[in-house]
Amino acid sequence: MEGALLPIIVFFVVYVIITFEILNKAVAAMLGVMILLALHVTDEHHAVSLIDVETIMLLLGMMSIVVILRKSGIFTLLSVKIAELTQGSPLKILILFSVVTATMSAFLDNVTTVLIIIPIIVELTAGMGLNPRLFVISQAVISNIGGTATLIGDPPNIIIGSKVGLTFNQFAVNLFVPVVISFGLALVIIWATNREVFKPVNTSLSKLFSIQLLLEKIRLDFLNTPIDRMLLIKSVSCLALAIFLFITQTITKLSPGVVAMLVAMILFSISKMDVEEMLEEIEWSTLLFFAGLFILVGILEEKGVIEWIAHNVFLRIGDDPYVIVLTVLWVSGIASGFLDNIPFTITMIPVVQLMMETTPVPHNILWWALALGACLGGNLTIIGASANIVSIGMAKQ
């Protein structure tokens, strides 16, 4: 591991800064890269070559699609309709909103999902005299579970899929059952530990009338601007096109990154919205954060640090496939509960690749273990996922 000490120190310091939010994540990652460039550990041309362009394209494309989808009002409209279907029943609120949250999170980023869902849930539950926090926390948990189901649902999946070359269908087929089981268990646990909250709604006329007034207020508050039906049709059609192209990837031979960017550019072209305004809403800092981490981890990999970690930590657990898979699953889950799962996933990918080369684990199972651990581990603590932090902040307001 000649010349590895400096990159290790820089990476460790960057990780600490990110974990304790001392600086903006993108600034921390790029500062680490600039320090290594300034100290001639690498050069700018080589550093750029370490960035996984496929991942960046997929993220940028999906961010662009989501920006316009959000502007169309489709998600707010759907959430208000679901609120009306609940008729004030706490159990229906939990189940119906959880289904919507999980479905949305499978195709959108989790933060966008909770930003749309939580305000409606808070107004609905608070208006009924219920404590909104339980429902807010439940939706944060469900959003993390739903995002685990697909290639585009959560950043760790995007990273794994792009770096390893796994398809949308492979993620859906292999993770659907674990996600459905996790979804069901989460609802049962929430219900079982809070039975008093989910008692049947009072059927007195005055109570039913007040619920109807509350639902009407929610409809007026959240649907106070006219919905552009043409934009809604165009944006939903483009999302459907993207999903179709993801599913038919083995036929079209189009990578997920190309699909996302292609559909995003089509949507920008036909939506007739202010492109500059739309571009301002894209999370450029997240893309810089990813780029910086790819460079830092790439340098560590070249210096032999990742191989050393694989051989001296993970490969010492033996050659029992079950033990290996469970180790990756639980280490990923616990680590992601306390650390940002994005840098953790980027760091773990080369480690898992080495493990697959030297252990008798069936094909791709370790990737599913890493994906499940990194995505679901965010439910372990409040700080474990961005959706958790955003949801709690909104509940406090």
C-alpha cells in the first residue's frame, strides 16, 4: 500500500466531516479531492476518469424528471385523494398513505416523497386530534423501505446498479419480496405498538361532519392552484416511458443513465417550462458530492487500501456463504444507521467485488445484501436517512 497514508487520512477526515455535518457534504468531498490534487497524489485528468459517469447521468436524469413531475401537481393531487379515501380512520391513514409513500419512493427520491406526503398527513391527523409524529415517522420508515425496491428508488441502489451493471429488472425481481415483507412487518409493528391510536373512528354525526370539513379544508389548502393537465399528462407519460425503457433494458441495450437523461431531455423539450428555473431546482451539490466520493474511493482502491480491507476484515469471516451474506447485510445495515449510506456504499462496492472473486457465494447475492442493508439501515436511527431528518423537522414545525 505504498503512498496510501495520505489518501487514507484525507478520506477519514472527509468522512468525519460528512458524518458530523461540519461542512456541506459536497464541499467536504471536493475539498478532499482538491487537497489530493494539490499534493500531487493524483492529477485532474486521472481524477475525472475515476468518476462513474453512468451514476451521475442516472441521478441527473431522474432529478430532472422529478422536478417537472412535482411542478405538474400529480403527487399532491394523489395525496389529497388518498386523504379523502381515509374518511378520518387512523388505520386507513396509516395503510393507504403507506402504500402511496412506498410506491412513490420506488420511483422518486425519498426526500421528495416525504416533502409531498408529510404536510397533508400532519394537517389531517392534527385536525383529528391525533399526534402527527407517529404518522410522520411511519412514512419516513416506509419511504426508506419503498425506495429499496428498484434501481432508481434509493442512491445506494443507483450506485450499485451503475457500478456493477445490474438492470432495473434484476433489482425488481430480487428485492421485491424482501421489500414487501419489510413493508408488511413495519405496518404490523407500528399497529401493534400503538393500538390505542388506531381505534375505529367515532361514528357520531358531529364527528363525521367535522372530518368532512377537515377533508374539504385539506383539499382547498393543497389544491389551491389550478393543475396544468397537459403538463401532468406529458410528465406522467415521460415517467412511464422511462420505466418502460428501464424494464426493456436487455432488449434496447440502453444503460439506465442514458434512459434517464434521454427522457429528461424529451420532457424538457415538450414541457415548455422555463429550463433555467427547472435547472435551479436540481440538487447539484448532491452530484458534486457523488463525484468527489468516486474520486476519493477510486484513489484508495488504486493504492490497495480497499483490497487490504477486504482481505483483512471481511475475508477473515470464513467461507460459509450464509455467514458472508449475513455479515455484509448486517454490517451495511448497522453502518447505514449511523453513517451516510452513500459514501459507505461507494466504499463497499470494491470490497464486495473482491469478496465475490474469492468466496463461494452464489452470483449477485452479496449485491442484494449490500442494497438491503444500506437502504433499510437508514431506519435504525433518526439520522440514518435524509427522509428521516426531513420528516422529523417537518413534524416539529
